[in-house]
Amino acid sequence: MFNYLNLVNMSDPLTTIFSIVLIVASYSTLVNGSASFREAEKKILDRIIGKGVYDPRIRPSGANATVDGDEPCIVKVNIYIRSISRIDDVTMEYATQITFREEWRDSRLVFDDMGGRIKFLVLTDPEKLWKPDLFFSNEKNGHFHDIIMPNVLLRIFPNGDILYSIRISLNLFCPMDLKYFPLDIQNCSISMASYGYTTEDLVFLWKAGDPVQITKSLHLPRFTLMKYLTSYCTSKTNTGEYSCLKVELVFKREFSYYLFLIYVPCCMLVIVSWVSFWIDPNSAAARVLLGVTSLLTMSRQISGINASLPPVSYTKAVDIWTGCCLIFVFGALIEFAIVNYVSRTDTIKADKHRRRRPQGIVGARRKFDTAKDSGIESSDVEDGPIGYAKALGSTKLPRKKPPNRGIFSNWLSRFHTRSKKIDVTSRIVFPFLFAIFNAFYWTKYLPRDELMEL
């Protein structure tokens, strides 16, 4: 390339003047060339979409159009998911922001690229061109973005290809199956279809290679996006057959959030209710207070969980968990009622026995002394020495050999009152039953999480 600076630095005045003139001329040529280039773009736009030249009401012809017939216009679609801000279990919807792109060919827009100098033309007013009448069939509401300028891109390529891109925020309906909540996996879709053009006029296709892109910074507080699936959902109605595209987003619910919000507190309440088994049965106030408080807290916990979920007609996994925990807490309270009743019954029987025992001893002794003085054998007298010994509780009487009992029965015989035996048995039975319930519960619902990942 010619170095103008070296010419300027030369000492010859004529050379210096010539160099300055050459630089000015070159700059003027560059500016005029750029202006003429923009003027060429303007002329091309006027020629292909000028007034009376292009009619946006008419759809483009198909790729294999002939004089006798026409083919449907093929529109290739791809989307870029920028964010997913909310997934609502109550309203069963989710909010997302996407960049939506469509590509099609319109033979009416073919132009000369001036030897490859014009790669594409950018159109700021997309209303001047025909566009596919696509709509989101599961949309609740949405809006375009107009700050600072409308977020719309439209490019026209020399061969007539058109790229249309727009940024949209959508609230989409997502029907959820909550039977396995909170160990569930939900499929939320984005459905797109032609509103007026049938498949004879318009066909949507996923762009080959990478039809859906997802931002790497996507983060959801309670869900993880596992994968996405693209499919076609062309449907027939009484007005015709319409082309449709569908992308399913598979979300896995983050269990750790619910583990510390629901499962751990419920377990703690159940265990706290078992503390009453170690409290003396005579401390009725303490045991009743503990049982009732645990029951009310558990009921409030269930109400709070159901308030954050939609009312459904089927039983959810969390309902089974909270319901069984409530039964265990209620069972601990009922256990104290039984213990208290048995304790009072044993006390009443003991009092009656103490009042009856002195009379039996005195009567047996008097009859035995009378028989001895009269020379009658004591064995012929009712309540003789044997009766007397029984009344005195003599240990010299022959005893029956105790029957063979199991280890648990022998251990339980160490406790003399029935109320104490019930409490001791409950200390073992309640945790054992709760462990069995946990084994069945997690065996049923945890594999669901693994199978859905396949």
C-alpha cells in the first residue's frame, strides 16, 4: 500500500502539495463511495418492497411452485430461551423470556448483491413484509419489548431468504401432575401453530441442527431444567389442518428445599411426641400439653403446605407423609389416654385390695385358733392354715413353676404396673412402625425420580 505519510515528510514542496491533494481526493472518493453504497441499498429496497411493488397480504410461493399449482411456504423456526423467571404450582403456569426466530424464502425479494458487497439488508419496519401468522397456543398473556427501540430484527438476503427475530416475554399454561409432589418431574411446553393458514399454505419446521438454545446462566430456585424435547403437533379441526411445533421443557423439582421445609420438621414433631412415653404417667398436665402442642403444630404445618398448592382431587405424596405423621402424633396422645385410664384403674383396684386384706388375715387366724382349741384338724376348717398362710402371703407354700416365656415377656415382667408396660412397649413400637412407614414411603417415591431421568 502507498504510504502517504512518507510523501508528506519529503522536503520537496511540490511533492508535499501533491500528497495533500491525493489524500483529500482519496477521502472524498471513500465518502462518495459509502454514500453511493447506501444509495444503492435504498434503491434495492424501493425496487423490491416499494409502493405498488410488494403486497404483504400475499404469502410467498412455495419452493416448487409452478403455473398450475403452488406449494406451501416452509418456515423454519428456532428459539433461544433467555430466562425462566417463575414456575407457579397454584396457577399452573410459568413465565419465560425467549428470542423467537423464523426463516423463510420470498422469491419476490431477490436482489443483486453487487458482487457480494451486500450480504443482507436490514429492515427497520417489519410491517412492510409478509410474516407467518404464528401464535402460542398455550399462552396466557405476553408482551413485546420496546425499550429503547422495538427488539425486532429483520434481514433480507440476496436470494430472497428472510430472517425474522423478536424478543418476547410469555406466561404459558403448564398443566401439572402433583401426585408425586415434591418428588415430581413436570413437563411444561411451548406450543406454536399457524392461526389462519392451513398446511396447504404454510408449514412450520424446526431448524435443523440446534432448534432450541438455552442460556447457560439459567437458574431456577426450586427446579432444574433436565432436558428439552422438540416435536410436531399438527392438528385437524373443522376448519382444516394446521401446522404446529412443540418444545417440552422437563423440569425436576429440587427436593432439598422441601426436605428442610416439610420432611425434617414433620420428623421432629413425631419424635417430640414420643417424649411423653418417658414422662411419668402421673404427670398428666405435662403429657397432655406435649401431645396437644405437637398435634396442633402438625396440623398448622399441613395447612401451610396445602396453602401453597392448588386444591386437587387426588392424593399427593406429601399428603401421605403429613397424614401419617399426624396419625403418629395423634397416636402418641391416644397412648397417654390409655395409660392414664389403666393407671387409674390399677390404683382403684389396689385401694380395694388394701382395704380387703386385713379383714382376711384376722378372720383366717380366728378360725384357725378355734379349730386348734376344739381339737379339730385345721385342714377341715375353711380358711385353715393354708388359708391363713395365703392371707399372710407366706412364701412357704408350694408355687407353680412359671411358664416359659419369651425374652420380651421376661423383660416386660420387670415392670409391675400395666401403665408402665404400655409406656415401655410404646417406646419400641412407635419408632419401629415409623421406620417401616419410611421404608415403604421412600421405596415407592424415590425410584420415580430415577426412572424419569432415563
